[in-house]
Amino acid sequence: MDLDTKTQIENLINTNPIMVFMKGNKLMPQCGFSNNVVQILNSLGIHFETFDVLSDMNVREGIKEFSDWPTIPQVYVKGEFLGGSDILIEMYNSGELKEKLEIALAS
């Protein structure tokens, strides 16, 4: 990954408390996994920002290298990689996600 792409990713993660790298955006997800993440965060009433990886191939590939995670979507909370769709579903179902987000956003 080139330095410009890394800097762009870091800026997005560091300037948005909850950042989702996904296919499409929160108003129009372009895949089922991205839609799952949007629906979960919306159901919790959480404000989040998205970046459409379909709009930038460098970010699409770079985010996988950045997080060392092979799939999209990817969710970051306060600069920390949380996971993708499956992890968010598990955390949501257990109640852990709501708790983690409330703590992160309160600090």
C-alpha cells in the first residue's frame, strides 16, 4: 500500500469515532454483509460514517492490508479495528456490541 492510501485510511479512522469501510454507503449498501452492519448500527441508534470501497480501488485493497483482515465490511471504533459482519452480528446478539460502543463513545 502506498503512503497516500495509508494516510487516507488513517485520517478516516482517526477523525470518525465509528468508521465503516463497506461496499456502498449507509444509505445504499451494495452487498448483504455491508447491509448487515448498517442495520445493526442503525438499530442501536449509533452515528457512524462510511467509506465506499467500490469508489477507490487503492482503499479497497489497502484497508485489507491495513487491518490484516481479508474481507469487507470493516468496522473501526475509536481507531480500533472491531471486525466485519460476522463479528458484529455475534457481538450484537450477545449484547457486547451495544456495551462496547456505549463505553467507547462515552470516553
